[in-house]
Amino acid sequence: MSIVVGKEPYDWRHVAQISADGDEIPKAQAKRNARLIAAAPDLLEALRAVVRVADRKTAEFDLARAAIAKALGEEA
């Protein structure tokens, strides 16, 4: 599967195309994937806001910080 994005790898607001490269992906799954990709910028900003206002030294917040780093292409 290929995803065409904006100029920067973390600039998810510019998702332009989703296509299957030789793999058969059921339409329902492709639609779910597209909705998740479209929501990704909002999900990332919401998670960053939660960590910003309520950061704690817990396993859950470690997971949140790791997910943010992954979305931004950074080391956790």
C-alpha cells in the first residue's frame, strides 16, 4: 500500500492518495484505513495536548510519548 503525503513526513494534513500496489484490499478495509489516516492529524494534536497538560510518569504516558515520537518520525 502506498500513501502520498505532503512535503514533510510528519505533515499528515496533506494525504492525497491511497492505493493498493498489487494487493487486494477489501473496500471496507480501505475506507476504514482512509478514515483513520484522515483523523491522524487531529488524533496526534489531541494526544499532544493531553500529554502537555497532564504528563505523568506512567506506562500509559510512556506509550503516548512513544506514539507521538513515532508519528513525528523521531526516536522515542
